[in-house]
Amino acid sequence: MPQESAASTHRRSRLWVLIIIILIPPIVLPLWVPLYNKTDPTQWGFPFFFWFQFALILFSAVLTAGAYGLSRVADRRERRGRGDAQ
């Protein structure tokens, strides 16, 4: 395996690791119930449980969109490295 190919493979694997790290909070935070199983503080009359869930939806959507964008970049780099046509 040539040195340039090994370096590009390492760069690609780092990008996929970054994508996985970005996707961990949207998976773990909803499963961590003691974090949001409370009523205080309230926001606009909504208990913490409800407004945290809505904020978590937005937070998860932003992180998932970012991970998707990075996966497109990673896929494009992998195709270019293999010499595949798009």
C-alpha cells in the first residue's frame, strides 16, 4: 500500500470517527432520563421536561444534518480515492 494511500485512508477514517462523535449526543441524551426528569426550571409556563424535549429535537436535527453533510464529503473523498465516477 503506497504511503499516500495510507494517509488518505487515515484522513477518511478520522472523518468517519468525527461523524460518529457528532451522532452520539442525539442518541445518548434522550436515553439519559434523570437529566430531564424534572419540572424546574420552567420556560414560558412549560416544565423543564417539555421544553428540554423540544430543544433536544432541534439540537438533534442540527447535529444530524451536520453529520449527513460530513458523510457526503467523506463519501466523495472515498470515491475520488478509488477512482469511481459519481
